[in-house]
Amino acid sequence: MKDITLFKTKDSIYLKKVKSKTDVSKEENCDGYLIEASEDEARKIIASLKGKGKIIAVVGGDSVFNRRAIETLKIDYLVSPERGLKKDGLKQRDSGLNHVVAKEATKKGIEIIIDFGEVSRLVGKAKALRLSRIIQNIGICRKAKCLIKIASFAKTKKDIIDERGLKSFGISLGMSSEQSRDAVRF
């Protein structure tokens, strides 16, 4: 598999975006679900998916949500932990991850995903802040040996980014060549 998309294509993983338990239907031809909800709602959705063998990805939030998601929820991916309004310190950004959370993700086999599609749509200061948080997360994941992936989460065919583009994005953010090679393989 080369990418994660939000629509069905031949050579990618198709995740259906859900916000509540009612969005999950019984007969679904998707490979998994991208959960964008509060912690309580995410728990209900994951409980309803138990035993179906689907990929479960949760969109990140603040540091507390990310930590509780990694420690207590049975998920495969944490998407964009740097997302949301966060307050930065003087010498460090609040990127949604720290070394403790990254080590726990490594222990449980949870991978961190960077949403390239969302980052590319940002402009100005918001884009600069998001990129600086992603750079910090890459460093944290490298030290904790946590796997980090890059996906386009394309909604249409024209939004899909090729593998070389995703690799070069990873290298430009400070990934090693091995890290960027592994970041586009799912």
C-alpha cells in the first residue's frame, strides 16, 4: 500500500471518516475508520468495531487526549497529534507528543501519521507553527524509535500525492532517508 485516502482507490488504504457511532454502518467496504471525535465518543466507536478486523485511526488533539488515546484505546494510528490550538513554551513547542507518549506508542505498536493534505492547505503563520511542531515530533519519534508515517488523506483523485513527493516532504522536515522511505509504506 502506498497511501491512505478517504475514498476508494486501487493502491491505497481507504479509511472512512466518522464522528459518531451512528456513522459506522454494518456492511462497509472500507479498510478502516478515521475517528474524529471526543474521547468518550471515540471509545463508543471503537467498542462497536471490536472484532471486525478494521484499521482504527484516531485524529489527535491536545496532549492529554493523545496520551489517553495511546495508553487506553485500542488503535493502530494516531493522526496529526500536533493538531489543534496549543500554547507553546519559551524553548519548546506543545506538539502533542513527548518522549513518554512516544515510548508508549512504540511499546503498543501504534504509529504516528502526519496528514500532508491538511498541512499543505494551511498558509502563513499557521503553516509555520504546524511544521515546527511536526519537526519536533519527528525528533521525538526518532529518539523513542516510534514509527512515523506520512499520508495524503486525499478526498479526490487530484489530491493524491505521489510517493516521491511524500518522501521529499519527510526529508525536508528532518527525517533520515531510511525514515522517509519507511514513512510512505503502510
